[in-house]
Amino acid sequence: MGAVWREQRWAVAWLSVAVLGVALVGGGACANEEGTAVYIVTMKQAPVFHKRLDLERFASSRVAAGGGGGGGDTPSTSILRKPRNSPAQPMNYGSYLVRLQNSLLKRTLRGEHYIKLYSYRYLINGFAVGITPRQAEKLSMRKEVANVMLDFSVRTATTHTPEFLGLPHGAWVQEGGPQCAGQGVVVGLIDTGIDPTHPSFADDLTTDNYPVPAHYSGICEVTNDFPSGSCNRKLVGARHFAASAITRGVFNASQDHASPSDSDGHGTHTASIAAGNHGIPVVVAGHHFGDASGMAPRAHIAVYKALYKSFGGFAADVVAAIDQAAEDNVDIISLSITPNRRPPGLATFFNPIDMALLSAVKAGIFVVQAAGNTGPSPKSMSSYSPWIFTVGASAHDREYTNYVLLGNNLTITGVGLAPGTDSDSMYTLIAAPHALKDNAASPTEMSLGECQDSSHLDEELIRGKILVCSYSIRFVLGLSSVKQALDTAKNVSAAGIIFYLDPFVIGFQLNPTPMNMPGLIIPSSDDSKVFLNYYNESLVRDETSNKIVSFGAVAKILGGLKPNYGFSAPNVMFYSARGPDPEDNSLSNADILKPNLIAPGSSIWGAWSSLGLDSAEFAGESFAMISGTSMAAPHVAGLAALIKQKFPYFSPSAIGSALSTTTALSDRQGNPIMAQRTYNNPNSTQSPATPFDMGSGFVNGTAALDPGLIFDCSYDDFFSFLCGINGSAPVVMNYTGNNCGASAVTGADLNLPSITIAVLNNTRKITRTVANVASDETYTVSYSAPYGAAVSASPTRFFIPSGQRQQVTFVVNATMNSTSASFGNVGFYGDKGHRVMIPFSVLSKVVHSS
């Protein structure tokens, strides 16, 4: 590249037109007129990338016909020789597509009002447009149009996790240390933007050569709040996409920022998890919690902002971000977002986001998506398609736990990044409603019990005591805050603060909260009841007036600034979405395993935007500890960058296979990984995790760099799978522009690193093909059959030279009638130490009598 990165200055005054490429037609009609909505329209003509592939194939066929090219595997068939996207693009063809789109709109909606929001041209040929339902119907009748779909909303779904994953002495060593791990790989994040001033994204921490990858062709958008110089050799590109939100009138310019700048915090956090710099000090509330690093600390970051604090996001903006990321030649796309509802229609796979991602996979981009935070119910999965690598959330072995020791010698566990009370002294407990000034507001007013206003509290009564406050649903909704309660406690000279959990706060993950005074939050409603019972029973009241005479409850707080390391991790978090994968809105099961695996997602340290509003407790801090599958996905995106660095020609499926077949199936003590089953007191309701909880298991980044065998799956395979869905031919044609032909391929037939059969009707033959990406090796195949099924394999032993393939066939027979899911596994054990494991799941078994 001639320059380290390219910047593009966009004047804020042009926001409604120039920034978003909006075409105002028919007298500048407002997109919010009655009945107007945003629609995503796809056209039948091939997009830029598909056209380029056709040209490359034509050129290759001409070389082959002329006797050139040599023998052996071609780049299109060899797992080790997948071509890198070339930055050279037939841009004149892309401009031609845009002209066709504009011409179609003008001819179809002549003299009518509409707003064109985006032109999609690289992965899909189409556009987003603000029109009425009648206009949408007119467009759908045009022969050039393949599909018209209503836009829909989406939502957002570390210092120690590198050590927990074994990277410093494993994967990073293999890549040359953290100063090299991931270099040359570009991770594209579709999220809420980024804080470019954060040291996690600086490029001047070392003097080593650190060029922008030559294949990346993106730009750095420049606005007033994302000034020139925001990008560098680490943060190589940044854009924002908000046309659909602006058209709907939900965009708040003062809060959401029409730029790549992150006013939420979520995007900065996920970017640092994936590829933040190594060794960045984590200082929060004046306390040092270690040094942070991303999974691939030397990888490069490209940001495509399509999510916003005040409303989430919309598919039209997300598809535009995906299309641009692919055109810019990112290597990996990470999405910590999921749809707000299950996609309607024939199958969950047929939606604009998943179909755009299918084209991204065709372009050689590995796609990672969060499973969603809708667990723990079965079929709660929010990431559906087999070409998307879906990540669930687990705990890891570090916990920041503090305690309150009560005067009756009971100890209750709490959460809070806070110091303890001084020495061994016990301090009197006093609840805020019992410490009101004379003639103060009613003690039943919620904000008083939540310690949000010190003006009504009696400082002399509270001085030197521990203030007791209620943690209600208002904290979850952002109407009350721990920071305000801390200010209250300081204003009334309290020695510390304790929050008890309101019983209505159920199913909410309480993260350790930074406090600059002794304090904690009791995260369990049962423990909160125990605490309150002790407090109330210790009150001394006047027998006549029932007024409180003295406060008898005492306690001391044991601090939570130092982490504790346990051995029961990892375990699946209650909020992590579960399989089986729903194929459609009737909740029929797909023959596809979801999630693909689990990764750390609970209480994760990550960089935080200086403007971040997503977590009020970390406002103004440079790091935050938050939880969710949103945190798990970028862990895997970063680990995928390490694989891409070592095996630059691996296909997306090959990267996914390396991650899936090398997972851990047990915790640090060697026991089965457990899964939380309920919102309330989740640790007390755990049971062994199944593949529908954890996929293939817990990610192992070091083992994934030496997978031994690979299960590869191509775009053509996924296309055949979509065609195999009953009645799908017109929909597939609409999305891909290609005719299906005859196909009986199901999800179980895809060459995935798992076997999932939704309905085993008597007997089924399943074939898997493995490729050897290591040295010559002999493998033995063993298996554990799911309950209610009998399994045989052929061959059960084979020698496979390096670079060659081997087909293995499994015959599965139902031995009983059952509608209960059962699980087994298949293991490929090499004589040179490789161990390749895939899960085997059968949901319904049906035996027909002869």
C-alpha cells in the first residue's frame, strides 16, 4: 500500500445525504411518512465477488486447456491452497450494478417518493430502500428483482483468559511470542465502534516492523469526533453504518455518534478481546488488576460500526457493514450480535444477514457469531447457519469474590471490586430507610432504599456504620446506579456499603463492580433473605411505639481486589443460548450442531471507551468487566487469527474444524464440563453439559494450531444443503442467483466436524471426509454410540499421507423409539499423538417393525 492507511473525511453537515449515500427522490419526501418502512432488495444479477470468481474460473479453464497449470490439487480443491482475496476488483462492474439499481428504482417508482439507503454490490447485488408496502410489492414484481424483505432489528448479544487458555506458553510461543501473534491478519468487527485513543489499539508500543497487511484495502472515516490520525497500523480501518436507523428516526446524534466512535463501550471491549495489544495495565477505580491482552495481540483491527447504544441496530445497516468488510478484504468477521427474533419464512437460514455471511465465507472469510444471551432453555439459539461459527459462553477459573462476615458468624459471598473494612473490627449495619432525617420522604420510596439521594439521610446516625441498600430492577434498567449509591455513602460518612438483591432481579448476571470504598453486592436472592433476616432480627424496637431504639446487627467486609482461582471451570453460563438448532419458526430441529463450541464469556476484562455508556458502573474507566456471549465470540475470532497466521490458505471451514476437533471436554479437575440450568441460583442447578449446551467443548487455542485432521466444507456444499430443504428452490434462487437442481443433502450430510441427526428413521448412512494437515500418520477410529442407536464405522483404521484425504462411513441404526436426545462421540486417534474428536447427537429415534 502506498500509505499506511487511507482516511476519508466526511463533513457532518452532509450526514443525511453524503455520509450515507442517501438518494432523496421525488421532491425530498420524508422516509417517515405513514406506512413507509425499510426494505432490503436483492437483484438477480451476480455481485462483484461472484463475477470475479467467474472470471477467474474462466481464465483458469483457458490455462488448463492450453496445457498450463501443472498437476496436483488446484487452489479451489486443496484445503491448503485456498487463494487469498486479491485487492484487485472489477470496480467498474460494481459501479455498473449501482447504476442498474438506480435505474430500476426510477423506472419502477417513477414520480414516487423513496429513499435509497445503501447499494450492496460486493457479496450481494441489492440495496436498502425506504418505501411503502405497495412500492415494495411493485419492486417484487420486477423480473430483475430476486427478493424483497422487510428490515429487522438486531442487538448486542481480558487480563487472565489468555493464561486460562494456555496461550503464553502454547499458541503464542508457536507464533513467535505475543509480539508476533496474529500479525498480518485483519479481524473485522461489526459492533458499536471503537475508542481509537485506547492504548489497547496503539501501534507505537514497539519499534518492530508492523506494516498494514497489503491485502487490506479499507479506509478510515474521518469526522469531528473521529479525527484524522485515529487509525494506525493496528487499527487499520473504521467506518459507520446508520442509514436505516436515521431513516426510522431513532438515531440520537448526540448519544449515538455518526462516526466509528464508540459511545457504548461494547465494541471497544470486544475488539480488545480479539486483538488488543499485549501487556496493557488494567487500572479501575484506582486499583491495578493486572495487564490485559487480546487473543491475537499482533493482529490488525478493522471496525464496521452498525450497532448503537440507544436502539441496537438494523439488518440493513449490518448487511452494509458485512458487504464493506468483505470488499475491504478482512480475514475474519466477528459479530457479537444476534437478531431480536427468529427469522420468519421457510428456514432460519434464509435471512439477509446469514445469506450475506454465506457469500463472505465463499470469499474465504471466517465468520464468528455470538450464540445469544437467551439461554438456558432448549432451542434458544440465535445463530443458526452451518457456515457461521457460533460461540457460547463459559466461566473461566478467575473470580473476584468478597465476603461479608455477620455478627452471628455467618459468611455470605458477594461481588465487588472493592477493598475490605479496616482491621478485624465489626461495624454496625444500618439500612437506608431506617436512617432518614426527621420529616424526610416516605421510607417506601424506592430511590431512598437504593441509596440514590443522600439529602434525606441522617449523617450523624450513619457515620462509621455500614450502609445497607437495595439492588432493584432499577439498577438493571439504568435508573439507579452503584456509583450514585457510593457517592451517597461517602456523603454520609459510612464506613462501607452492602447491597442486597431485590427478589425481582432474576436472570441477570451481576458483574463485579468497581467501588472506591469497602463494599459488595449480594448476588443471590436466597443469601439476601438470610442477610435481611439477621439484620431485622437484630433491631431493638420500643415495645410501645415500635420505633427502632438501636441497631444490633454488625458485620465486616472482606475485600475482593485479589482474584481467586478455582478448578471447576469452565462451565456453561445460564444465559448462553442452547441448541438444538431450530430450523424454522415451528421449532423443527435442524441436522446441525449449535453452538459450535464455548469460550470464556463471564466476567471478562476488556478495554472500555472513554465515552462508554453501556455499563454505568464503569463510566469514565478505561477497562470494564462484563459478561455475555458477546465476550465469548471475539475470543474465538482472535484464536482464529492465530490459525490463519499459521495456515494462511485454510478455508473458513478448515479453521472452524481445527477449533472444533481440538476442544477440551473436561474442567480443570478432569471432571465433565457442567452447564447451569436456571436463572436463579444457577450454580446449584448444574448438570453435565451436552453438545447442545457446549457444542464440541471448550476452545483450546494451542491444540487448534496442530489439529492433525481437518473436515472441510465448501460454499457448493452449503448451497446443496440449502437446496435440499423442501420447497427452497425459489428462495435459494432469489438469494444466490443460482438454480438448485436436484438435491437431497441434509445438514447431517455436510462434512462438518460433528454429526447431528434430528430424526433417525430406522437407519442412516453418514459419510465424513478428513484431510491430513500434518505429517503421515495412522489413525484408529473409535466411537461411543448415542443411547437408543447402534453405530458401525468403516474403516476403523487407516494410514493417511500428509495432504491426502480419507473417507469414513458411519451406519447408524435406531434400536428403540424415543423422542429424547442422546449423545455420543467419534474419536480419531493418531499414532503420532493427534486426537480428533467430534460429537454425535441423535434427537428422535424411530424403529419400524419389519
